[in-house]
Amino acid sequence: MSELPHAPILSVVVPCYNERPNVAPMIAKLDAALAGIAWEAIYVDDNSPDGTASEVRRIAQTDPRVRCIRRIGRRGLASAVIEGALSSSAAYVACIDGDLQHDETRLPVMLEALRSGEYDLAVASRHVEGGDNAGLANRWRHMLSDGGIKLAQIFLPAKLTDPMSGFFMLPRPLFEELAHNLNGQGFKILLDLVLSSPAPLRVREVPATFRERVAGESKLDMLVMIQFGGMLLDKICGGLLPLRFISFGLVGAIGVIVHLFVLAGLRQTTGLSFGIEQIVATVVAMIFNFKLNNSITYRDQRLRGPKLWRGLVLFVAVCSVGAIANVGIANVLYESHTNWTAAGAIGAVIGVVWNYAVSATLVWRAR
């Protein structure tokens, strides 16, 4: 009987999208950094059009430590990490970006900290002594990252200098335990893990350098930060409100501002009647809301091509019915001697719930 290969002690989950040129260099770096440690790399690819999955499989044909999960019809870093980690049988699971910006040489240090039994979670931090955040592309990205960190630290039950880090490690059984409470949406799963724990986690932060990206494009943008804020609200509300509903409501609030801005501009520059200006402002706000919801709230089910135009028409129709329901219910309540503020608020809430429920069913149907 031939000798069986050692089962991996560590599974390194690599969520990726359009990272083909970085696959081979990443595996070579993991091989060097984890010498003497039984490891595997689990690439979770969201059906990248650049052939990332094909490149992983090409390498996997000669390296049994490498495997690929190719996902079709679903996207998102957090859900990719969850899927990859739950496919592991190793004692420990780590998450690392596939763009070579994370310092893979930190992995043995993180593993040693966890194996000591003194810590539940090891995080590669850019913000402890010896860490470096220079790899962020520009001042704008530094501002986004720093702002997210300060916001998250307000709600954290454990001390964490870099809750925006996407480079961390924890025992697999602990991940499986916490997975039941994860919302699985957005890009910042570390914060989700920490906030999902019923008891504060014992965290070991390891200093790490965040390198400059060599190939591909950064995924950090304002849309990611909006999702990040929505996830915080979801945790603050104890999961009572779905994250998508929170995001849908936030987009709607921004749409109100757009509506008022457009209406003010039309009032100052056109001689149209107020009714026509109101209709124009409403349509513009609806289109804006559709675009933002398609990019943020339903990022993993984003509509493209002909489906985009079909979705826009349906969204406008749904929101038009919602607006009628909003006004109608508010008027009925007001005429029954309900305070006008309460009547207006109840009508608005019912309108938002209608728009969300029907949009999820008709516009962004799960594929």
C-alpha cells in the first residue's frame, strides 16, 4: 500500500475574482512560507472571466495541495470565505487575499499563536508596531480604510486595531461554530466573525506589511464601505432586519436627497409646472436608486445587459405602486385623525417594505 499524504493542518482560503496572473506566484510564496507545515490552498473563484479557475486547476493537476471551488450565480468575498472554510477538514483555517498584497510569511507566526491555546483568533494587522499600510493605492483608499476602522472599533467587544483586515486565522471548529451567525454578505468578514461571537474572542495581532498590488485591480471602493456600514447596522440590530433591507433603506434615503436636489434645480432653471418637475425628479431618483441598489444591495445578483433594462422598467413600476400606497395609506391615517408626522412615517415605511419585498421577488430574482 502506498503511503498516504499527510492531512493538512492549515487550510488557506483564497477568495478571488480576476486574479489569474497572481495565482502561480501566490502558491509559490505559500510553498516557501509554509515549509515544514502540512497545508492546502482553497481558491474560491466567483466565476472570473479572466480564467482564474482554469489557472488554479492547471496547477492543481500537479500539486494536490491546491484546489478550486468555482461559484456560478453567486458572488461576494464573505460568502466565498465561508464556503471555502466549511469545505476544509484542517485544524485551522486562514483567509488571505489572492492579490499578493498580504504578507504570507506571517502565516506560521499566526499558526504558532493559535497552537499555543492562548488565542482564539490571529489577525495580521497593519496598525500595530511593525505593521505597514503603505500598499493602499492612494490617499482616498487610506481615508476609506481608516474611516472604516474607527467606525468598527466603536462596536467591537474585543481590542482590534485592524478590523478591516482580510488576513486572519482561527481554529476550524470555532469558525464552524460562528458560521451560523454570519450574514455572509459584503467584503469584511473579520468584523462579522468578531461581532458574531457570543463571548469576546482572545485576539493575537501580528504585525504585517500591506504590499502594493502588482497585477489586477483593487476591490476597495466606496460601495464596499457602504456595505460595511450596512453590516454594522445589521449586527447592532441583532439581525432583526435583513442586511439587504438595511442597505435598501439607506439607498432609499440617499434617493430622497437626490430627488430634492433635482427638484430644486428644476425649480430654478425651468418654467415647468410643479407637478411635471415633481414627476421628473421622481423618475431621476428612481433610476438613481435602481443603479445604486444594483451595485450595492444586490451586488452578488447584479443585473447586466438586457436584464438590466428589464430590471429598471420593473423597478420603476414597483416603486410607482409603492409611492401610491405610501400616499394613500398616509392620507387614510391622517383623515382618521392620526398625527400627520406619524401618518407620513407609517406610509413611508409601508412604501419601503413594499418596494423591497417586490423588488427582491421580481427585479433581483435569485438566479
